[in-house]
Amino acid sequence: DEPRYLHALNYCMLLPGPEAQQLATYVGWLLHGVKGGLIAGALFVLPGALVVLGLSWLYLAHGSAPIVEAAFFGVRAAVVAFVIEALIRISKRALKTRADYAIAVACFAALTLFAVPFPLVIIAAALIGAFALKPKQPAVEAPAPMAQPSAAKSFRAAAIWGFAWLAPLGISFAALGPDHVLSRVGALFAKLAVVTFGGAYALLTYLRQQAVEVEGWLSPEQMIDGLGLAETTPGPLVLVNQFVGFVAGWQAEGGGAALALLTALMAMWMTFAPSFLWIFAGAPYAEELRRNARASSALAAITAAVLGVVTNLAFWFSVHVFFRETYSYRSPWGAHIDLPDLASVDFLAFGVAAATAVALIRFHVNAITVVAATAIAGIILKGGL
């Protein structure tokens, strides 16, 4: 019934990782126990994962073809519009007080000007919300029927799923060492799984920061292309993680299709396996936290911080899509930012993005239609045929 569904949704909004898969897992668990949760959570992801795997191979094997390059010109512009649409949607629920505005601006500045790591931004926002702001009125609804905490059951579920989640990473570390690309991919996505509150677009900010700027696994253009591919597939948007893992293995020294398959599977497992841990072990306790005043304030502050995070992502995507050249600016007070060379503006990309934004925001056209249309527009505008 609707009350149980709302409880399930509230649980998943409190947990790190892909909310949609967690919700599917919770509903399956509520109906048929652990087996139902496993089946629902796995089947929610697998079809889209198979599609992304195939598209990732096609992208790297044939992405240099003129028609493919032209199509992705349009898709990249569409991605900027997707992020802007998400920004507007998040702002409607995140900005309710002056403190929310201040937190969002501060988080944007920390990420954009000082490259502060994403986890620190989220932790700082949570601490400010919990201890520096007036506690918010907590939720008062009665707990869901299956939400009564049991320490023994939760400990058993946490032990089983914690081991299952981290076992592939441990094997990779032992067999290949911590510096091998498979191990590094696993370590990054394991970290992402525990710090990425706020949905897929918040995750993308940290993923971009690490995969592009720190690890150098893929270029800014490839990162944007990966998001475009994920937008067209069934399943959660966070399947872009699998694309990043695939590209990392393909482009690594001594890499290729075989290593890319392993790194893609590692990225997918590290991303989605923790959802079973959070649901089977932690959901009842998450509900208890939801009824705690300080926890409610911390979560509200995180929501405001996510707006700043997604604004940073929109800025970064815009700079790399709308301008052909950028330059680095360093201020005397320590700020460092990549700014666009205004003379290198790409008016075609800007026009495609503007049209896409209108289609998404004003007319609510679905994502698959938008991506297909922008790919065709890119082929026409860039003469890919």
C-alpha cells in the first residue's frame, strides 16, 4: 500500500548509492524476504548493465568513425541540458532557508575554486546541519511493519554482504597489487558507494573529479559521452559507473576488451552490491535516524550541499562542451579554476543544448527521445553522413 511505499522511499533517500535500485530491492524484500530483494534488485540493474556494456564496446571500438563523432557532438550538448534540468529540480526541494542557499554556494565554491574532495564537502554540510543550525522537525510517522530493528539480523546481514561486497576487491589486491587498474577501479567505486548521497548527479561530480582529473582514466569528452549513453538505457543513471570502469580497463597500459570487461564488472559490483547491505542490514535504523531532529537537519543540509555539487557539475560540463579551449587561472589566495576561452565558443553546441533544455523543462520530452534527436542533429550539423 502507499504508506509502506513511502516508508521504503524514505529509507532509500537516507542511504548512499543508487536510490532507485535500493527502492526495488526494498520492495522485493518487503514482499518476499531476502530472496525477493535479491531478485528485484538484480533484475532492476542487469538489463541496463548489459546494454551499457555493449554500447561501451561499440563506443571504444568504433567511436572514431565520423558519423559516431558527429552523433556524440549532439549528445554532449544534450547532457548539459540534462544536468541543468536536474539542477532546477533539486533546487525546488533543497532551497528553503537562507542557510540552504549559503550551504549550496559554499559547496559550489569549495569544489570549483579549491577542488575540495567531495566526501569532505558532504561531511562538512552534515556537521553544519546537525550542530550549527536549528534542528528541523523530524518525521513522526509510525514505522513500517518490517522496520523494527534487530541487532542480530542486521549484524548477520552486514557481515555476509560486507564480505561479498569487498571480496572481489580483496582478491584483486592480493593477486594484482593495489596499483593495478582493476584494484584502483574497485577501490574508487567502493569509496563512492559509501559517500555519494544525493543521487546520480551528485555522484558524477566526485566520479569526474577522481576518474578524469586524478586517475586520468578517461577524457572530459568521454565522461560526458558516458553520461549520454547511460541516459538512453533502461535502469538507473548510475550505470555510467560501468562505462567509466570499461574505459579505464580498455585504455590502461596492456589493456583491451578482456581487461575492460573485468573493470566494468568490478565497477558494477562495487556500485550495486552495497545496496543489498544497506537494505537488509540498515533500513530499520535509517528509519530511526529519520525521526531524529539532528539527523533530519543534517540530511537537509546535505540536500542543499548536493545542489552546490550539481551546479559544479553543470559548470564543468558547460565549459568542456560549449568551448573548444580552456585555460587555468590561479588567484593569489589559492583558488584554481579552469575557465573557458570566450573566443573558442561553439555556437552550434550551445544551440543544441538550449533546444534540448526547452524540450526537457518546458515540454517534458523523455530522455531517450531527446538523446536520439540530438544525435541526429549532431550528424546533420557536423556532416557525419
